[in-house]
Amino acid sequence: MLNTGKLAGRTIFITGASRGIGKAIALKAAKDGANVVIAAKTAEPHPKLPGTIYTAAKEIEAAGGKCLPCIVDVRDESQIQAAVEAAVKTFGGIDILVNNASAISLTGTLETQMKKYDLMHHVNTRGTYLTSKLCLPYLKVGKNPHILNLSPPLNMNPVWFQNHVAYTMAKYGMSMCVLGMAEEFRSDGVAVNALWPRTGITTAAMDMLGKLMGGEDTVNQLRFPEIMADAAYVILTRDSKNFTRNFCIDEDILREVGVKDFDVYAVKPGTPLMPDFFLDEFLEDFSKKSSPKMSAEATQDVPAGGAGQVDQVFKTIMAAANEEIVKKTNAVFAFQVKGAEEGQWYLDLKNGSGSSGKGESPSPPDATLIMDSQDFVKMFQGKLKATAAFMTGKLKIKGDMGKAMKLEKLMGSMQSKL
């Protein structure tokens, strides 16, 4: 999507913009000649994630903007205040705030350590609230002022809470800031909106998670951050007095301005896209695909009651197991199976050439997977994706989620044998 020049000379304060979506938004604004303040933690190169505030600043200036990189942990009020004051001193004010910084841990209540809970709430909710509070005195006198939070619609469907209530609470805190601040500052002409992707977005962190969850195939189901940058550009160039308190979806916003070709944003055009969290349209689509009419063929080889099917899955896995698979997987799994074949199984793909059996694992499990026996069999047959099962509550995971999702790779090699 082409730039219009409407952000020329405007000052944009973006948290967490050293990489990913935040940096993509910064680069989009820079093409107009905007002033960009990068407020992020990464001053030194990360061992696994590319980019620092300084490398991002060079890219922004090369794209046509001016940039002020600031070392900021959004949990630290003094660091945010110092960055805000530096922005005002350098560029004369602040016109736009993008609350992009976020922390995530997709764990259940019993598995969520309080330090993780505190991290998510301090970065997501408190960080968004605090940064907004400190920028608002300048936004109120800014030119066409906007606050844009990268957070989801406030969807109260329990499915988005049941597997990761701490993360959902923290992310929804950002969205509640939109709901409240939009009305609080409406008379000041400050727009406050939210933006959320319809699909998964490929960022350095998501690439790492995707490779854990399903390898290259999972990464290929994502879109590039530029779709979020283009959608943010549309929002931030709208009249702040007339466009506020909206929970926007990237694809919908772009369709409104005439964008039709979304393949340009896809990592691998033509590949089915992985939906993001918090959107019920994904659940509706999943339900249709899993309905009796749609899945009769998929379920005909899973007998009513699933008699013997779970045992057969483990026998098939062990028949194919070897030292290479054990080395690549390097994990012990426990399975709590409900329904027709209720029981407990284990799969050791960490020691020797691997082992499995019914009952408790001789070694402490790295991850415990809980699901119905028929869903378990379908998952290993490739008729139910592990990521889809997790997002819809059919699969619950305790322990190391990264290692649990490594099973999706193993399932791919099992499908022709089950």
C-alpha cells in the first residue's frame, strides 16, 4: 500500500520497536518523513533475536525518517519519562503513541509462575497505561493525535481464557485502556484505537515458536508484519476526532481502503493461514470443519469408543522411533486421556532409543497433554492440528509448551501409518 505523506513531520513514539511489528510500523511512517522515537529494551544484540534499537534507527533514517532510539523498559516509569522528555526536546512534541510492547506466556493457572504473571501484566497492561499517561499531556496538544494499542477485541468467549487466563487478562488490559481512554479523551480530540491481526504474523519470536510448533510448515502459514504496518498507517492518518474507540482487524481496515491482494503479505502465498487468538470466526470455521457432515470420512476409522486406538498410536510411534528422532525431540511426554479410552500413558523421546507405556512415566515429563481419546487419535492421524486443538480447548498442555508442540512434527511422520 502506497504512502500518502500524511505523517510527514509528525512525531511517533513506539514501544518495543526494535524488531517485528513495531519496527514495521516505524519504517512505514519513516517513508513519509516522520520523526520516530523507538522506546525498547534491546540495546545489545540478542543471541537469538535480530535487531537492536540502534540498527532499527539506521533503517528508519535510511527509509526517510528521523529517529531517536531510547533504551526503555516499559515497566520502569523513570525510563519512560526520560524517553518522553527526550522526544519532546528533540522533536518538539508527540503526535502519535503506538503501544506495541508485549509479553506472552500461554500457560494455565497452575503452570503460570507469578513472576510470569507479573511480567505480562507489568508490560502489557501497566506499561500501556503508564506510557499513555505520560504521553497524553503532549498528545492533547499534538497534531491529529492518536494512541494505537496492538491488542485484541474484548471477546468474552471462555475459550480464549481457559488455557491461558493470565495472558488473556494482561492482553485485555491493553484493550480496556482503549475502551476507557477513548471516551476520557474524546473531547480533547485524542483518538484511542486497537489493532489486531486476523492471522499469525511472522516476527523473530513467532518464527522461533513456529519452528517449535510445526517447523517450516507453521511459519509458512503466517503473514509478514507489513500488513499490520499498512493497517496502522490507515488508522493513524484518519481524523482523530471522528475515528476513536475502534477495535480494528488488519485485513478489514485494508479492505475498507480498497486493498484486494493479500498474497503480497503472505510468507507463502496459497498456503492456508494460521488464525490469531481471540477471533471467534476461527472457531466457527473450525467447528464447520469438525462437524459430523464435514468430517464423516475423517472419523470413520475411529471406532465409537475408540477401542484400542490410543494403544495403537503408541505402538506405531515406537515402531518408527529411532535415536535420531529421540535426539531431535529430546523430551518426555505424559498423556492424560479422557473419554472412551481413559487412562494415562507416557512417551519417552529423550533417553536411549525411546520408550512408551501405560501408566506414569519413569522419568519426569517435560510436558503433559490432556485431551479426549478420539481427539487424540485424530491428532496423530493428521485430522486435527495440534495448534487448532490447543486454541479451541480440545488440547490442554501443562509444562514446556515448546516441547509439547514438537509433537506436531512427529505426527506428520506418523499419519501414513495410522
